[in-house]
Amino acid sequence: MVAVRDVLDGCAVPAPATERSRREPAAVAVDVQVMIRSLAEQLVCEANAVLRETGDVIVLADECGPGALAFTLGYRGRSARVRTVVSGRRGQARVLVSGEPDRGPRRLAGEGELRVLLLTLIQPRTAGADRAV
């Protein structure tokens, strides 16, 4: 993943675009969660091929519990969690990034934003560089 090398070389990464998350039919919400999770696995594998040289890799951890599907991406003490909660016949997605303010139910604005989210975890943080997701 050329973008991972670029970030390691100091290129800046913007915050991933998000949008307000709405409750939608459970089947749709779960389908989107599964697609995003599958893409996350591919992106993590590609990124880790480059990151292994640094000694640290991105960890992808799944959660499955009553009424929710989630996965967390973790790198050097930073993490991002993508979660879909199902209640009755409706589901709602949410993305939470450690160290970022909670802006309520927000989801990634598209599949491409997952790549940006992953890159923001790798990007070194500078003092006072809080970004809302």
C-alpha cells in the first residue's frame, strides 16, 4: 500500500469523512457492516505488509454480541471502532475513534473513508491535533 509508505514518510492524512448515521432496516445495516469489515481485513493485510518493517502492525479485532456487530482497528495505542447495533428490525452504525470527541451516531461516508480512517491511525499525532470524526 503506497499510501502507508507515504504516511510513514510524513505525508498528512485528512480526517475521514463521516455522515450522520440513521436507523435503517436491520438487513441493510448488517450487510453494510459485513462489507466494511471485509474491506477492513483486506486493507489491514496490505498495510501490515509495509508496517512489519517498523515492528508494529495494525490489529483487527472482531466483536459479536447480543444485538451488535463490531470490529476495532488498533495501532500503537490508537484505535477506531466500527459498530452496528441492531434493535428490533432496525440497525444503526457508528464509528468511534480513540482520543476524538464523540459527535453522536456517525458513520463513514463511504467505503473509501475506511482507507482514510486506517491511515489516520498510522499517522503520527502532533500536540493539539485533535480532529473530529
